[in-house]
Amino acid sequence: MSRVFFKRLCKSYGDNEVVKDFSIEIEDGEFITFLGPSGCGKTTSLRMVAGFVRPTSGEIIIGDSIVSSPASRIFIQPEDRKLGMVFQSYAVWPHMNVFNNIAYPLRIKKEQKSVIAKKVEKILDLVDMSELGKRFPSELSGGQQQRVALARALVMEPEVLLLDEPLSNLDAKLREDMRIEIKELQKKTGITIIFVTHDQMEAMLMSDRVVVMEKGVIHQVGDPVSIYQNPANFFVAGFIGTANFIKPGHLDEIGYRSAKTCMVRPEDIVLDKEKGRYRGTVAQKMFIGEGFLYVIDFRGDALKVKALPTQQYDPGSEVGMDFSKVLCLNI
């Protein structure tokens, strides 16, 4: 497996700079996610690693080899980078059965039949599809088709696996199952994974580290817990999870007066009919399965609050609130 280095990577299309001074080091065996809204440059960054897009400047190093460096006139072709890639669409051949879909890249490399059979059977076992080798894609579920795509990427024994929003075409339950399967797959193989998604929940659940991007710029890199609990700036605070932004003047604690913005998460607000340092009015009440999500009118700020099923308050009623954790952002 390999480490991946991005050194001051930039990509421009004319005057449009879509990736700006992108620098990060990905450790061997790490699961790292490029996360951000559409147009933030995450997919372009991934495609530069793959070799599908040439950088304007900077360097990409995989293992000990420079694979892209415009200044040094180095560009290694995609097929020579020892990478596996899985796209948003499954891209499985409909006229080939599972075995032949997975075997296809090995046949292109002109591997011996006995070697192909051994490698495909090994990968089928790895993705828990040993009994499905003779089935065609039309006979598989969406999750199974995605496993075929993963198996085909892994059969070439890549040093790095690139995943470009591979779960976005699956329904909610399948997405949940595939998140677990991909993490298990990484645990078994120890492969380095670069994952691209706009789904913050996906990034938080699956990643060792998350790279939060906007408009081609990295805003923060860190493990999911630190990014959620200590966002670097206003953008990260608002993009990761649900954030309530409160005007500091609405909080009477001395420690908040110097802050430009105060943020509190929905789960860090405690509601009580009678008690509470602050008072607010219930504007909306929504059932979310594990409890209720309330929108509380607090001095002109609309605060989202998560509460237990036993905590029921009618719209229009007054409630007390305490904030168990408030983060001050001087930005």
C-alpha cells in the first residue's frame, strides 16, 4: 500500500481556479474523505490523483514516485499508477457475468487463465460474493453491483483505492449497509482509501480524517470528532452537522461578549417546561424517530433542538433552555 502526497496542487480552467494550493499528506492505510458542496473541487482533486485530469501546478506523489509534476514535466498515465477507482455509476458490463466483470482488467493485462481464476475467486470471497460469480448484473441488487465494482477495482491489487461518490445511487438502507461493508473491506485489506462525497454523515461515519473543502480551498483537515466539536471557521461549523448560530448579545455570560458568533449544536440544548436559564417559544415540532426536533424562537434566533420522545412541547408554548456547550467563533 502507499502514502499519497499533494504538494501545492492547483488546477485552473482559464481564469477559473477550481483547486487552489491543495496540500495534504495521506498516510499508508488511511481512510480519508474529501468533503464539500458541489463545485468545491473535491472530485477534480481525486481525478488528478487518478491521472484523468492534469494539474496546472504542484505535485502528486504516490509512494516514492512522482506521478504528476508540470514543473518537472512528469505525468504518469492512469493505467501505470497502480490505483483502483470506483465511480458513482456502477459501470459493470451488462453482458458479462460477475466473474467476467471482475476478471476483465486482468485479461486486458494478459494474465494467465489460472492466475485470473485464483485472483477473482479470492476477491469474490473478500466481498462476500463467492456464490454469485455466474450471475449477470441484471440479477443483482444495487448493493451487489457496487460490490462487483469494488471487486473489479481491487483485483488488480492497487496501492490506493479511489472512491468517487460510490454510494449516491443507492437507497438509504443500502447506503448504510455499504458504508459498513467498505469499512470492513478496508480493515481486511489495509488499503489506502481516498473517498469523495458531499454527504457529511457518510464522511463522519467512515473516515479516519476529513478534508473539508469549499471553492477549491481546504478549510480544515482533522478526525471527525475534532472537526465536529471544534470547527475551524464559520463555513465548517455550518457545513458539518447542524449548527445554531446565536448573536453573542443574546447570551448574558461575560465570556461570550467578545465573540463575533456563538454556535451551539441541537443536542447541546436542554429543554425544560419550568426550568432553564433562558426562555424561548416553540415554533415547530417534528418527530424524527428517536425523538423530536424542535425549532425554538429565542430572541429572534430560530434554534433547532433535539429532545427525547418523552419531552413533548406544543407549538406556541414557552420552554426553558440551558446550553450545555457553546462554541465561540471569533470570525
